[in-house]
Amino acid sequence: MCAPRHDCRSAAAGPRHDELGTFATLISRFAHLPPAYEQALRALGEGQMVDLVHELEDRCEVERLASMDVAEGLGYLWPRLQELTKILPP
């Protein structure tokens, strides 16, 4: 129960390991990945995510995604997100 006149905030656990969490992680990677950061991600088992980021950037799909609303972008990437969710480390 919250004390009077104080913000009540729900407890948050994260990061999410479902398709929505994978989507959020993926879009956060669309900036330039410095080589050391990319190497660290690969060492942590996120090589498939890094590869997808490069694939989307190389095919100019990032611009297409940026023009979509979130639900449309999520739907567009859903099959790839499902694949990543199965193989990324928890």
C-alpha cells in the first residue's frame, strides 16, 4: 500500500525475454555499434541479433521500420523476433 501523497510504482522486472523484449533490444541496436561493443555482444551470445541489425541496415529496412507505427513494425518483424527469442540467451 502506498503512503499518502507518494507515488505508487509497480515493481518492474526485466529485461523481457519474449518477442516484445527482443523487439525493444533490436531497435536499441540501430545506432552505430562500435567494434568493441559488437564484439562483446557476440561474446555474450547475441551474434544473431547483431547480424539481424546489420541485415536490416544493409537492406535499408531501418528507414522503412521508422516510418511504421510500433504495432506495424512489431508485426513486420514478428517472425524474426520469434526466431531470435528462441536462440538468444536468457
